[in-house]
Amino acid sequence: MFMMFRRAVFGAAIAAMTAAILRIFGGDGAPPQRGGWREVDPSELQPIKIN
């Protein structure tokens, strides 16, 4: 019983640390305001050669 509780606390701590790191270093959270989808020119595509 205690082992299960300890694992749950450890998992919650890892999740909290990951969320904090992403919150600090992840940017402002807003989607990009420029760019987006554009048409791909066939000359930009290079075929993949499989040897």
C-alpha cells in the first residue's frame, strides 16, 4: 500500500516538474500569428533514393 502511494507521489512530482519546465521555457503559449500553410512548389520536393 505504501509503495503504491510512493509511486503515485513520485509520478505526480515528475509531472509537476515537467509542467513547470514547459511553462517556463515553452514560450507564451500563443499560436503563431504569421506563416501557416502555403502551397508547395514541386521544384522544392526531392525524391528519396533508396539503395
